[in-house]
Amino acid sequence: EICTHPLRCDRSVSVEPNALLKYLEATGHPAKILEFSMETGGAVINVSVEKNTKPPPSHKKSSPPTKQVANREASQRNKKGNKETLECILAKKDEDFAGWFAEVITKSEMIEYGKVSGCYILRPWSFGIWEQIQAWFDRRIKEDADVQNCYFPLFVTKGALEAEEDHVEGFAPEVAWVTRSGDTEMAEPIAVRPTSETIMYPEFAKWLRSHRDLPLKLNQWCSVVRWEFKYPTPFLRSREFLWQEGHTAHATIQEADQMVAQILELYRRVYEELLAVPVIPGTKTEKEKFAGGHRTTTVEAYVAGSGRAIQGATSHNLGQNFGKIYHIEVEDQEAGKKLIPWQTSWGLTTRSIGVAVMVHGDDQGLVLPPRVAPLHVVIVPLVYKTCTMEQLSPFVDLVMAAVKSKGFRCKVDNRSNYSPGWKYNHWEQKGVPIRMEIGPRDLEAKQVTAVRRVDGNKSTIPLENIASTIESLLNQAHDIMFAKASAARDSKLVQVTKWEDFVPALDNNCLVLTPWCDPADQEAEEKVKELSRTEALQRAGMDQEDVRTATSVAAKTLCVPHNQPTKLPDGTTKCFFTGRDATCWCLWGRSY
């Protein structure tokens, strides 16, 4: 085998000679074979490498793979974070989206694959993003909505979980059960929480006695386990994930609806104001609402690279159903009457990180939204023999102090074992919004050279203007990212009024707005799903799709957007599928 050191000096890669030759040919860089000799104690050892151009006897001779095939094969090697690869991103976002995503999240040091399938390690770079989201949202729900944090146990009894039939039916396939304690079988299995309604609400029944105890507003930051049947994907569909889940109880449905709307607006702001991802707020259909709930609202995002929608976060009005089941009652203001509270629940998960990666990343790696980036600025000193690190350090310290004076997160990369070029690639891959370069000329002129990740814009900034200019550059970066993502989504948002145009629009990676007869008509919605799958498979020349796929070709209702294109019913517009009078515009798509 041959040992190499690709792009870095702290990692060796072993590869078979023939595999290396095949790869070099596929990428258009054929190897030049040299014969050489070395002397050892007077003896001369001739060493040569024979280029093997013949395929193995057991395989038919085939032409060299194309560059696209080579990229795909390389990305397959990276899908579980195999470190024996080049450090650059090999897969192209517009050619192999899944391979590109897997490479980006591992090579940018966001994710490491755990030993249990579907369970992932959030490395500091991704957890740092989650901390920024968490800090902003936690502050807002406390200050704006008077919500308090708490923590409930991880486990739920079988009886409590199964108390609400519709609720448990919705989660039953994903529930993980603990059945043994050491070598002893447990008398009754204990479920690992898929969500916490069934854990929290028996306690609500103890705490809520009078109308004066309302409203009750709680939130917890925790992990939940949903043992997905479908193929897992980091951030998007994992068996354990981090989230916040809020649970409230109110005296009236109006108060509950107000809470639901307030939280949904905060979720919109998380995506648009923090992550620079445009979303569509709306209400789920009866078929897609939260199991056991009264009404579900959502924010839906769009991933241009895959042409798929993705649910960003949900806020539910649970109605009085859970109150009836868990005997949550309070004394009403009118003497002698009992009141069942109206409840809400709402959640935002680490899926939000994956959405931002997919929407903004490019072929170089991550492009992080500035407001959640673990680092806003990385400073790279340019050291020469005539200008040492010792000479640059005092000015670098001044620059760093100026950046931090405005509260920006900053780091100096003064590692001596890496070249400036390697550092540029490294921090671009990790998506740091601004890179500052400080060399001899910058030192002399008391300035820095700043490069913005999102568009490569390069500018020279005097020391006295650093703080204000960095703030402007970061705000511009956010605006550029949001505008770009909005344009990409809007170019694929279409209106369809006839069935024959529906599946072709989906095949064109579009979000489709259609006139719809009734958000409560689950039978018609299921027929659209099945017929769209059948037609899409026929158009693609396929017989069936993997039942475990997380990216089905079937259409799915995303929401009834709160911002409707026109007011329905209008007496003339018909449902695109049933032909009945349309009552609303419904948003459809292929979704993660």
C-alpha cells in the first residue's frame, strides 16, 4: 500500500496502488510512474511500480468512470465520516445532493456517526449553532410569553402512554421500550419518551385546581427518541434528537389559539431572522395534524438542492382532549362548575440546523448564517521570515479586541503547522462568515483584509473602523443569504388548478399551490398521495419505491398557508382533484 498525506500533515492515508491509479485517471490526472533505486550498505535495490491497465480477470473490461461517477464513489466512501479521504468536498451539490450533504456535515466537523444506527454525535461546531438558537428562543419565550423552564423524566409507563388512543397510534411504530433491568425482565415495559404529553399531563392534573392556577406555561429542553422505520439521516430523521417542547394550559380556546400563534411567529423568526431561511406559516390538514390534537400550525421550508419541502417547527392547539383523558379540571369562576383547560404544545428541533446546511451550503462546504455561527470572524496571520508571529501579535490582539468589543465571536488561527492556504480552505469549509487576513502590509497600514464567505467579497478595513464594518458585513451576509434562498424557493412555487399539471410540477421540484375542497377530507387527501406516487413512478419507469425511503415521490399536504393567494370559497373555483367547490388554497410538495 501507498501512504499519502492529502492536504494536511497530521493524517496518513493508506491506499492500494491500483485504486490510486484508477482514481487519478478518473479525475483526469493520470499518474506518471518513475523508476528509482536506493543504496543500502553497498547493495542496490531497484524499486519500480508497474501500472496495471488490465481489469481483474473476474470482471469485464469497462471504460474509465466519468468524473461524476468518481465523485459519487468518493462521496459514498465519506458517508460515514471515513477520514481516509481528501479534505475537500468531492460530491457536487447539484449532482449528488445526498452525498454532498453527508460530506459537508462530517468534513466540517459537525457530525460523527454513533455506533447505533440513526444516532449521531453533535460535535462542538453543530452544538454551538444549537446553543445560539437555544439562547435566542429561550430568552424570547421567557420575556415575551412568560414561559418557565422545567424538566420531566425520560421514561413513561405503558398505561400512561396508551391512555390516549389517537396519540399513541400516531407514535406507536416509533416508540422504544425498556423491557429488562440487568438480567431481570421488567414487570411492565417502560417507554422512552417520543414526546412528553403523557408524562407531563398526569402532573398537570395534580397542580391545576383553580382557575387562578391558569395559565400554566412550561417548556423543557431535552432529547426524545423515535425509533424511525425509515432510513435515518443526520439532523433530518434521527432516532434521538434534541428539541424544546412547550406545554401550556389555558382557560379558553381563544387564549390557547393566541399562545399557538405567538409561538409560531417565534418559530418563523428563528428560521428567517436567525437562519436566513424563508418559511411558509400555515395550518396542517386533518390528516397531517398532531395525533390527538385539535389543530396544528407549522412553518414549512424549501430545500432547492433536493427540490423538497421540510417541516421546520410545529405549534399545536391540543384542545380539551388530553384534559379529559388525564382528568385535568379546575374550579371555574362560576361557583360549582368545573372547567377543562385548553392545552397547547409546540416544538423546535435540531432539524433546523440541517435545514440551514442544505439551504445555504455550497460545493466548498458550509455557509453559516452569521447570527447562529459559533464564530463570526476567524483571523489568519500571514507569517513570513521577514514578519514573524511575534511581530504581528500586538496588532492581531488589537484587531481581536476591536471585533470582540461589539460582542462578535472571534478566533485567531495561529497554528504554525498549517499554511495560510490550508487555513482558508478549512474555515471556508466550516462556513465562518468572515475571514480576516493580517500580513506585513496590513501591519504597516494598520488595516485588515476581510473576506466574506457567502459571496467572496474582499475589502480592506482600517483598524478604527473594524467593529462597525464587521457588523455591516455580517448583516449584509444575512440579507444576501435570505434573498438568495427566497428567490430559489419562489422560483419553484407554482399554482396548479388541474390534476394533469400536478405531478409534472412535482417532478420539476416545485411546491404546488392548489385549490382544495376541504382540509378535513382525509380520504381525498390519501387518494392524491397514492395516485401521485403511482403516476410519478410510471413517469420515471419504475414499478415501486422502497417502503423505508424518507424521500417518497408521493405528494403530501404541507399546510393551508395563512397567506392565501385569493380568498376562497368564491363560488367558481373548483378543487383540482375532486371537482367540488374549493374552500382554500393548499400547499403540496414532496417532503422529507
